[in-house]
Amino acid sequence: MRRAGLALLAALASALCLAAAADPAERLPDPAQEARARILFKEVRCMVCQNESIEDSEAELAVDLRRMVRERVAAGDDDAAVRRWLVERYGEFVMLRPSLSAANLVLWLAPLAAVLAGGLALAERLRQGREAAATLTPEEAERLASLVGGRNGHDPALKSSPDDPIA
Amino acid sequence: MIVEFGAFAMILALVLSVAQVGLSAVGRLRRSALLAGAGEGAALAGFGVLTLSFAALIYAFVISDFSVANVAANSHSEKPALYRVSAAWGSHEGSMLLWNIALTGFGAVLAWRGRALPRDLKASALAVQGLIGTVFLAYTALASNPFVRLADPPVEGRSLNPLLQDPALAVHPPFLYAGYVGMSVVFSLAVAALIEGRIDAAWARWVRPWALAAWSFLTVGIALGSYWAYYELGWGGWWFWDPVENASFMPWLVGAALLHSAVVTEKRGALPGWTVFLAIAAFSFSMLGAFLVRSGVLTSVHAFAVDPTRGVLLLAILLVFSGSAFALFAWRAPSLTPGGVFAPISRESALVTNNILLSAATLTVLLGTLFPLIREAVTGEAISVGPPYFNLTFTPLMALLCVVVPFGPLLAWKRGDLSPAVRALLPALVLGVATGLAALWLLTPRKAFASLGLALAVWLIVGALTEAAQRIRLFKAPLAESFRRLRGLPRGAWGATLAHAGLGIFVLGACFETAWKMEAAQTLAPGQSLRLGAWELVLKDVRRLDGPNYEAVTARITALRDGREVCALSPSRRFYPAGGQTTSEVAICSVDVSHLYVVLGERREGPGGKPVWLVRGYWNPLAVLIFAGPAVMALGGLISLTDRRLRLAPGRRREAQT
């Protein structure tokens, strides 16, 4: 975080201050519904704020959005329905969790793809390493052949051809 | 006059930087010790001169010289002295000067302490470092000059944002910049090594201390910023996945990967290409951060430091430096030998796994930060990538990494054996699983993922200690023998143990606090109380209590647990007339390693027209560990930095022999 960014955060905070979601004046009477609403708040962006959920913001828009989400929850909508309703009204921008759509495929698959690519690179490196260890250089082959040949009396050339992949 | 002197000194530093490039480069080409030495002298002098320049800027802030545009825009005569000083790096212009101080400072240390380096490599590295310095100093002098005078000076300054008037924030930027810019030396050494065509174990050993220092500074800088957000923003959040935070986190992740891959290159001569790649990437991410934070491409317009025109310049600097370094890398990489062979179960494999996961995590943070821009450019639709995305992608990668970490130090190089490592880690495994199950069973509300997080935290901490215990043969040898070994343990080993344990401490705090924090909020009249779990917060009174440059109301609140008074808290709300802002000063009471966190909210109309105040209380269990963890990690880095093996000059000795 650089100073400039802190200034930004600071501006945010001074404008909005304090997590307002806990304000007793706003709460739903049913604690189970209130708890669900609070979890939903964390996924909803306060669009006039900078990268802030409506859970944390005291901006007017956040207050309105919280009221509307609470209303939907109180009206019996399930979480998915509330999310759909929000996206229909405000567009995808309102959700802090990007949707699992074709346009966002790269975003969601990249972490997995990176791990897989890394894993493949490691596997390839290990395979090369094994091959390098299994393959003798011509000098090594000659030396080995002379040792083996000297003991067993076989023709060293048969065993130590550098072209032979198993040598 | 002193301000003009500061401007002059800044220009002189730029000239010396140019001289450093020329002298070092020609010194290298002609193999002239005299010219290369002069290049080193220019590096030292450049830093000295720039320090004087910075001192002149601080002086202008301290005496509140509002004829300087930067002082008028960012300071105020009634501000406390500490914040007048820290305002010197609170603006775009001043912070660029601080960036340059760090840049020339690291260059000077390279010139002064880099005796172990071969002469050619050192001269090349100083030339590259000088080139970076030249470009950034030219940017500062031409596009971001903090010494510009106003023709018509105002009587009073516009003040620094009150939220930034805070001790943690006064020291946060210097640490952060030391971290960001420390990576420039790593970058210069990488480019120099590519030019020289020499990338081997000795090179990795020369790079590692710089990466360690930069990474440790960055750790402290990020933790300070996070702690500031925690107590200043007023709801106890400490990480928001804000683009600005991500900008500092990416070089940290790459730095962590680099530290581990450099070990592989140093000890086994393997992965030289990858280590060089990371060395270039680390500073590229630092420059990306400088661009992202200042250009306004990701944040809404903020008059403080955001400037699209200058942002384009920073982007150009980033593209030219990273682009040429990566191009050089692509050109030279095929000639690099892959180095030592290793088996699937080996310390190399564990460290490569670490690197895969850290790189994937960096990519995730990068993509999460930039994807809204990409989507908007491609499809024209605005989307948000917020904390829920990072929780679903970044967190699992890190959890996987936490599983692997304790194995690394316990596996042998080249060809390890898994079963002794598993046997050694059995206590860590048992304790971890027991912790996870206990959390699942005992803590309400029941949270499976957070319980898993606690299990991983214990696994990490005990795993780190296991490694240390193995090294000193604790319980396997007589205690005296263990003690003797303990004293002989290399500092580098201590560093790794501490850093890994620090990660565990952080995970413990972060998981526990996030999952089991409690909150309560209520409007209270004096004498009334608020219930928060086992706590009772009694509002005694609310009084007017003004400070030097603000007006404030302060509440006195007594916190009782089981009817016994444990602490007295005084949260307040401040109004700063200079900028017209209101801030909230939270009150925190530390109970062991947990925090009772109380915020005074707005005044409202109560029953009968009497005033009542909105009071929020938070119980943040184990919150201290969130910040203690990174502190332990940074300490590990610094201890490792003092290792004799890093100070010795293996390359120079080897050269002397040949």
C-alpha cells in the first residue's frame, strides 16, 4: 500500500466511516434472517464507494442497498434470488464475486491452470533429470565398459554404444 | 534558500546518477578499475546529495514554508511536528523523492558493501542500478518536482488527511519503499548477470541477501499498513483485497518465491533461469505497484496523488525496464544449463512446489486486480472482483502451500526419503488434527474451513519447531549436546524456522479472528451498557476534549467481564476543521493476545430528547497474532541476513583460487 492509496482509503473511510451494517436501527427482527442478510452484505458492492462492501459502508447508497436486501430476505427470497434481483437491477458490477460466466472463465480458471502448468513443468523437469541420470556420456560409457568388459570379458563396444538409449 | 538548495541537490543527484551509469559501463567495457571505482563513488555521492535534498524538503515541511506548493497542499502549521515530517512523503512528489532515496541508497550500499562481487558483475550491476535511478530521478525532477515554489503563497496549508496523521503511517511508507525498491538491486544483479552470462550458485548467493532485506522490509511495511487500517478505519478489517494492497502484496509473493528458488540455485545450481526470471519479476511488480497506485486506472479519481498523465509516464518506465529485462532474459535463457538433477521426493521438489503455488497465487492476485480493466476493455461491461473471489482462489492455494511448508526443510537435497520426514512431523500432524477437531467440536458457531485453518496453523508452527529440534537432535542426543548444537545452528536456519513459524502464527490469528469475532452495537445514554458475549461495556460519560488541530468528543467506557472491571476505554470522534473531515479514534484493550475494540459512533436523539451515542463493540479473538506473525517472519528474514555464510565472499575467494 502506498501513501497515495492510503490517502484513498482514508478518504473513503472519512466519507463513510464505520461498519454501519450493525446499526440497531436497521436490523431485522428475525435473527436468522438478519444473519443471512449480513452474509449477503459482504458480497454486495457499495457502488459509489471504492471497493467496499455494503457491510462496511455508511454511504447513503449502502444504507439503501442494505434496506433493500433486508426487505428481500424478509420477503422470503433465498440467497440466489436476492443475488439475481440485485444483478438485474444494478448489473454485474454490484456483486463483489464475479459470476461464473464465459466472459469470466479466464479469471476463474487461471489459478488452477497456473498450478497445472507448474506441475507439468516440474514433471517434465523430473523426467529429463531421470533421463539425464540414466544416460551415460560417451566417456562414462567407455569407462564403464572397460570396467565391465575387463571383468566379464565381453566386447565393450556392444554395451557402450552412445546411440543405445538404454546404455 | 534551503528549498532551492534541495532542488539543486536533487538535480545534482540526477547528474551523478548519469555519471554512475557512464563510468560504471565504460569501466566495465574497458575493464578499468579506476573508472569503475569512480562509478562507485558517483553512486555514494548521489545518495549523499539526495539525502540532503530530502532533508531540505523535510525542513520546508517542519517550518511550514507554504511558498512551496507541495507543503501548502499537504501540510498545516497546527499539525504536530511528527506529522509535519511525515507529510514530506505523503504526496505524489514527496513519495517519489523517498522512492529515489531508497533507490540511490540501495545503489550506494551495493557500491560500498559489494566487495564480494566480481569486479565485472559489480560494475554492470551499478550501471543498471544507475540507469533505473537516472530514469526515476528524471521523472521526479521533470514531472513530479516537490520543490516548486508558489508565486502567491497562501497563509495556511491545506493539511494532510487526518486519517494519515498516525504514528504507524508515519513510518509505514519508508519501510514499504525500502522493500519495493530493495528489489531493484535484485533486478540490477539479474540483468548484470544476464549481460555477463554468468548465472550460477555464487550469483544466487550474492542475490539472496538483497532479496531477504527487501522482503523483510516489505513484510514490515505491509503489516504496518494493515495494522493502521485495522485500528484507524473503525471496523476492525485488516485486509480488503483493495487494488492498492494487492499492489504491495504481489512483489511480496514474488519475493518469497525468489528467496526459495535462490536457495535451490545456490545449494544445487539448479533452476538458474527461473531464479533470474523471479528476480526480474519482483522489481517489475514493484514498478507495477508504483504505476497502479498513482495512475488512477483502478481507483476512482483522487486528487491527492492520482494523476493519469504522470501515470502514463510511470507505465512507460515500467514497460521499458521490464520489457528490456525480459527480452534479455529470453535471449540468454536458452544458454543456461538446467543444473542439478533431483528426484520427485527431494528438497528441490518441495521448493519448486512452493514456487508453483506462490507464482499461481501471484497470478491470481494480478488477474483479480486487473481483470475488471480487461473485461471492460474487451466486452465493455463493468464487473467487480472483490474479497469473495480471492477467498475462493487465493486461500485454497495458500492452504495447499501451508501443507507443504514443513516438509521442505526436512527433506534431503537431491533424493529425499519421505518416511523419516513424516515420522518427524507426526507430532505436528497429531497436534494439528487435534486442534482442528477441538475447534470443530468446542467453538460456536461451528466453522469447518476455519477449523481446518487452525489445524494448518498448528501444523506450520509445530512443523517449523520440529525442524529446529531435528537439527539440534533434541531428545535424541544428551541435552548438553543439543544445547551445543543449538548455539552452533546457522542463523539462516533460525531465519527459516522463524519465518515458517511466523506464517503459522499469522494463519492462526487470521483464521480465528475472521471466523469467531463478535460484534454488538447499540445506542447508549450515559450509565447504560452494551452486552458483547461475556463482556459488558458501560458508557460512563461523553466529554468534549480538543486536540492541537482538531475538536473531539471522547467517551469513557468501562469494560466488565463477569462483573469485574478489566479495562477502561476512551474511543473518540474527531473533527479536523482544516480539512473539514471527521474521524473516529477507536479504543483497543488488549486481553492476552485478543482485542476488545470499541468505537464511538454518532450522536442521536434518545427518548425524551436526551442525547444517546451509538457504541459498537467488537471482540477480536487472537487479533494480535495477525500482526505478530508478519513481525516474526520479518525477524526471521533479518536474522537470516546476519548469517556468516552470506557475509563471506565465496565468489571472490573462488576467483582468487582460479
